Amino acid sequence: MTMKHSLGIICGGRSGEHEVSLRSASGIFRAIDRERLEPLLVGIAKDGTWHAGPAEELLDNADDPARISLKPGLPRYIPSGGGGRMVLRRDGQGPGPETLELDVLLPIIHGTDGEDGALQGMLRIFGAPFVGADVLGSAVGMDKDIMKRLLQMADLPIGRFAAFISPKKAREAFPRLAAELGLPLFVKPSSMGSSVGVSRVDDEEGYRAALEEAFRFDDKVVVEEALPGREVECSVLGNRHSETWPPRASRVGEIIPSQELYGFYSYAAKYLDDNGAQLLIPAPITPGEEQRVQELAVRVFEVLECDGLARVDFFLAQDGRVVVNEINSLPGFTPISMYPKLWEASGLSYTDLLTRLVELALERHARRAALARDFTPA
């Protein structure tokens, strides 16, 4: 970047991961290189209203993961586009500037309406550069059913699974799933992240309760086989069409959830309990295993048409296989989150990582802006 840009960090949102998003945004706001970027939080409340301002003016309990929230009574803004920027116009009277213009956006809304392509589509319509996967990559990466089908078609190693849109058919399928996939099973909303609505089940009674929980969050549910082994993750950074920074993988990290407390890497283990899991960076695996995970991570990133950033999660199965679990196109981004910590272990600091992501967003925007829009038949 040769000039200083205003950066809008879009956070909050209406999903079950609202608080996680606020924590990510707070960490990003503090770490931004102020010589290159002028950050502003753009907070979307749980009722869908938009607000903007410095982090200290928007956030309550910023250092408490269980109590962090947007402050009440904030001035409202209406988003629009113009001149290749996002424009925020104040809605009604009150404190704050009447108009805010943002050169580039960093969406860090995890989950529904932030990570699934909905927000990315709006930013595309506004014509504003933004960090991360575009509409398609966001949508297919969010939907575990579609994601797994695409990975399967690309001959990438995934676990066995089934997807249901009918709660009745899902309930009736338990005997077949138990026979084909074995027990325990994992039941998940198809399009949620951060382990929201995820359950590990060992019998039919637990399975029925898990279906009820998962269908609370989504109208499609995925049931997966359990893959005993180790959980490892790899961060990917780059743009698929970039000659200067094509997708590349970080070092690999391992997650060891507290079996006594949670049994798997649940929402509480990830975000609410400092003792919920142990993170080992780099993972204590062989060089060959690390190379295999890194190669698969980049391949998953490319197959699912991601850009900018993603974290790819794997199982190292007990039989020696490396199995893709899922991709997260907008991973947690607090200073202690796995995505930035893996890049820090790979030689790229948290602040420099954020700068690189903005550079990648501007690079992709320039490439797309150069594409022909008008067609005049001969």
C-alpha cells in the first residue's frame, strides 16, 4: 500500500457467534498498523441495526468473552456504496459524523449473514474492496453439506456423513446411520460455525435431542462419523489469482480438547473457558505429516474458491490418514486465536498479517475492476 486507507472492521451480526465476532474485531482494532490504516469499527447489532465508531466507543466489556457487547444507545448508520467505497450515512439526529467513507472493509462476522456470502454480496453491490472469500467461496465454505460434496468430487479425503432437511427423516435414519457410520456420531447445523449447536451422541435418545438442538439453528443438519485421532489446523493466506501472493499454508497446530470437561472442541472450550483446550503450535507431528496437511489445506482453499484467508481443520486418524474436517473462511481473529497464532509461528506478526490481508483485498478488487462489464455485439 502506497497510501493510507480507512478500514471498516464489520463485526457483531445476528448469528449465534455475535460475541465471538466482537472479540475478533476488538483484537484487530488494537493491532492495526496506524501508519498504513485508519480503523473504524462497524458494529451490526443483534436487531440488524448498524453502528460505527472507535472500539472504545462501541464496545462494553471488551476483555470479557462472556459479557462483551455493543453499547446501548449508539447512533445508527445506513450503509450504501459509492465511488468504490462503503458510505455510512447517519440515520436521524444524534452524535457522530453525518457521513463516513471507508476505503476497504474487513468483515469479521462469523456465521450466518456474515460468513455465508450474504454480507459479501452486499459489499460487491456497493463496489467496495473487502477482505476474505467472495460470495461463492463464502457460501460453499459455510454449508458443510455442500462443502463436503465439493471436496468429495475433487477426490479429497473427508469423513462419511449424511445431510437432512426433514427432522422426521433424520430421526428415522438413526438405525441406518448407527450401522453405517458407527457410534458415536456428531450432529451439526449445516451452516453454523464455532461449534454452535454441535452435539456428540452415543445412543438414539441423545441423537434425537441433538437433532432438536441442531434444527434450532438451521433448516439443514449434517450427521458425521466420529474419527478417533488428533485434531490439527492449518491457516491459509493468499489470493487464487495472485502472482505476488498465491495461497500458501502456515505451520500446523494441534488442538487437544479437555476430555474431562467437554469431550470435543465445543463452543465453551473454544471461547469461554481458558482450560477448555490445549493449543500446541507447531503441532508435534512428523515433517511428512505437516507437509501433507499443508498441501491439503491449500488444495481445499482452491477447490472451494476462497481468497484472502481461511483456516482448514483436519483429523489425523488413528489409521494414519489425514482427513479434511471443514474450512472456516472467517476464522476467529483474536490475538490468541489459532489463525493468527499459526502465522505468527510461521514468521508473520499479527499486525503484519492484517496489513497483508488488506493488501490482498485491494489487489483482488483492482483485478475485478479491470474486467469488462459492457458487451456490444458485433
